[in-house]
Amino acid sequence: MSLAEGVLQLVEDARTRQPFARVLSVHLEVGALAGVEPEALRFCFEAVTRGTVADGARLEILAAPGTAACLGCGGTVELQALYGDCPRCGSAQVQVTGGTGLRVSELEVE
Ligand SMILES: [Zn+2]
């Protein structure tokens, strides 16, 4: 639930910068390593936005890849799971660099 509230907070922040009457859709980038269930997030989003400017807004969930720097081969690689091994060289010494959070990439308003 708190993730959905965070998204709503981002929407309200945007509204203080640029006033709008309502939100038509929210494009949300969800990192592959964020541990988010898209369907659960969608359900929570509908619940927390009820009666707000984002009531009825379409939630578009886009998957963002998890990325990591591998200390084994020095490459920048994509990770499917947190604590995954480097898909290139198999090393477990990888440092996650991205794909662990949520980001509103686009807000369609009127
Ligand atoms: Zn590697």
C-alpha cells in the first residue's frame, strides 16, 4: 500500500508545480529488482487514489531492467533478480546500480 501512496505523493507533488484538474494516466517505471507485484500495485493504486485527482487514472506499468556493475568481468549487466549472478561471467560479485525503485516517467493530465 505504501508504494501506491508514494506514487500518489509524486502525482500531488507534480500538481503543486503545475496545477491540473485530474490525472488521465500515470506511466510508472518499475524496476525489475524493486520487488513489486504489478497487479498488487494496480489494486492498491486504485484504492489510494479514490476521491483524489488521480481517481480513475489509468496506471501504465513499464518494467525497467535491473542493472548491475560486475566486479568479476568489469561489465555493466542486466539482472533479473536481486542477488543474482553476473549473466556474462557468472560472478556473484555484482553491485546493483539500478532497477530497484519506481519512477513516474509520464503523467497525462487535464
Ligand atoms: Zn561479470
